Amino acid sequence: MNANWVAGGDGEDGTFQIMVVTEDGEKHVMSPSPASTAALIVVARADTDLVWDPVDRTLIAANIVGRMPWTERPQPAVLSVGVEVDPTDRASNPAQGL
């Protein structure tokens, strides 16, 4: 998401333009009010997942509180290497004897 602000005259709010770029590279532009832009920036900066519905021009903010299962991303696998330790050998097993 990107935001541009075009200043208005003295005492005017100016104009915001928000561009949402979806994972497929599609660009969608909207011009919300300054108050809506401020709220949008707060939601976008939070630990939320944003989904854009271009047909209905709706931005969905998921995971405001809690986590929705459909927003979970696969975590990279962690490789563990097992090391055999003689449980009676204090040199190879410092925890032995605790």
C-alpha cells in the first residue's frame, strides 16, 4: 500500500490517493477522505492482514484481535540434528549429575 498527499490551499485538507498493489501485481487507486486515510494507515501499520476486494472496492482488515486460520502463512521448516550423548559421561553430557 502506498499513499500520496496533494496539499490543498491554506486551511484545506488536500487530497489523499491510496494505491493498493495486490500479490498478483494488480494496482488499485482510491481517494479516501483525510480522516479515512488516517484510520487506514493505523490499521495497515498494526499486526493485521489486509485483503482488497476490487469488485466491491472493500478493504478487509483481518486479525485485529486474534488470528484467523486462513491468514496463517506456512513457516519454514527447521532442521534439527540429533547428537547422541552417553548419559553417564559428564564430559559429553553436562546436564548429567544435576
